[in-house]
Amino acid sequence: MEIDRPGLERVKREWMLSALKKLLEEQIVTEEAYRRTRSALLKERPPHAGAAGKSDTGRG
């Protein structure tokens, strides 16, 4: 059985965002820490499947 790596990463990121929101609601983390961490998690998104084989400039 092959692991769907992009799918696994998406689920992991969604779980982390959910946990982070819960920490904010419970006042365990500050609003600023929440925003910084959420922003960093969202920037880690893997490239879309259509971008495979392309350089960072978008030109393949």
C-alpha cells in the first residue's frame, strides 16, 4: 500500500491548525503566537499537483 504523501501532510497540517486554535481558545497561547504559528503552518503547503516539475519561478 502506498502512502498519499500530500494527503498525509494536509491532514497533519489541518490537525495542527485545529490544535492551535484550541490552545488559543483555552488561553494557553497568546493571540500573537497563534497568528505567527498559523501563518508559518499555512506557508508550509506543498505545491499543487499541477506545479510538478516546475521551477520556483513557475516556468518549467
